Amino acid sequence: VHIQPEWYFLFAYAILRCIPNKLGGVIALVSSILILYFLPFSSSAKNIPSSFTPLYQVTYWVLVAVFVILT
């Protein structure tokens, strides 16, 4: 019997479970969080809101899809 985390931790639990190496799973989890953290700083256009750039839109929908699939 495995533990079952709360629904808001299921994506992190799924990332850790799908990578057989423990260190690799931790690195994948930390890198996914760092990507979300540093994404707002990647925009070079100061006069265009970040919600209109295609990079943000694609990244947002990919992350939403991954969250839904893993949860």
C-alpha cells in the first residue's frame, strides 16, 4: 500500500514516482519549480504585457496540461 498525498501535491508526487532515480526525480521537481519562477524574467519587451506573448501562452497551457495529466 502506497501513501496517497493530497490533490495539490499529486503533480509533485507523480514527478517523483515516474523517475526511477531519486536524485533525478528531485532535480526534475526542483527544475520545474525554477522554470515557473524564472519565466516572468525572460521577457525582453517592456511595453507588452507578458500575457500576450506566445511563449507565456504556450508555457501556461503546457503546464496546465501536465498538471491535469499528472493529477
